[in-house]
Amino acid sequence: MLRVALSAFALCFAAVPAPGQDPPAEKPAPILDDAAAATTFLREQQKALADPEPSVRAGALERFATHRSESYVKPLIPMLKDKNPDVVKAAARALGNQPYAASSDALIAYATNPKLFQSEPELAAAAILALGDAGLGKKGYDKLREIFDDAEKSVKTAICRAFLAAKEKKAFSFFVDHCDQPVADPSNPANPPASYWKARFEEWNDYKQYVRAGLKSLTGQSLATSKHYIDWAGTAEGKKSGLVYRRGT
């Protein structure tokens, strides 16, 4: 009975696209500032970044989302602590435009702070999405994977999008594990209630397209189920790719 109910629920929602899943618009190429231009640009934005009006601070930060220089990272990082959420999101986008290790490390540290990703998931998700440009760095995958299971839906979707954008090979097993629709096992006496599976389905329905796109990007294959991808990894083509399936990693 539970399986039937879940199947009906899935059919009811499967055709309804989750909000906010449209691919981002094509962004203009960043403006690469040399040392002299970066010094001038920072000086021009300094007053606006300290303005008491949040919209002015956010407007200044948006300019860093198009201008790029390693010297911008250090003054941008403290803006993640701004009390206004719109300013924080603008700071995340600005840091995301700076593809340097310090920028990635700051965004990851911010997004994976236990006090933030559960209490302020919208801000954590914004920081994680910014990593699509900045890159995950050496430890980004592991840190984001560590918080995934305990994160809210928007954060989980942002993590899947970040792994996809980074074409992260470490995410192969993760994508495989999250490829199939979550389904209850009625034979398991410890099976959670239907409300649990309803929430898991809603999460999966929000991030599934990024999981499948990630698998296609890594393998070049559009396969139907996780088992198909596991079997593919054992083929000659799969072994040549270097992708190895390890459950739960």
C-alpha cells in the first residue's frame, strides 16, 4: 500500500518542474584588471562598500562580479559577514567571479558553517552556487559532501549544481547514489513514515536534473538508473574513464 501511495504521489509531481531550475543566463566575459587597474577600481568602490545603505553596498559588490583580480579577494571576504542578506549574496557572486584558491576557500568555509547552512540555507546556497565559477578547490568536494545529508533542499540542489559546474570526477559515486527516485522499502521494519519519503521525493525532484546532467557530463552516457551507471563503470569504456563507483562517497 505504501509503495502504491508513493508511486501515485510521484506521478502527481513528476511533471511539475521545481522552481528556480532554469539554467543561468549566459554571463559576459569577466574584465581582467591588471595591477594598476585593480588599484584604481578598489579605490573607486571603497566608499560604496562602506556605505550605510545596503543597496549601495550591494551595487558596489555587483561590479566585482564582472571585474576580476586576485587582489579583490581579500577585501571581498569580510563582506560575507554583512548583516544584510542581499549584500551577502552580492558578495558571494563577487567572490565567485574570482577563480582563486582563497576565494573558493572563503565561500566553502562560509557555506559549510554548521550555524549557517541549516539556519540560513538561502545564504549558504548562494555561496555554493558561486563556486561554479570560482571552483571547488582541493577540499571543496569533501566538505560539501559532508553537509549534504543534513542540508535543506535548496542547499542540496546548490551542491549538485556546484558539482556539475565543476565537472568534479569525485562526484561520480555521489551522482550515482542520487540518480534514482527515493523509494520506501515496506519490508524494512525500521522504514520511516510516508512523510519522510514525501520530503525526500521533493528534494530529489528539485536536484535530479543536475545529478543526471552531472552523470552525462562525466560519462558521456544518458542511462536510466544508477545500476546502469554502476554496470557501465565496470566496462572497458568505464575503466578507461577512471571513474570508479564507491557507494556513499
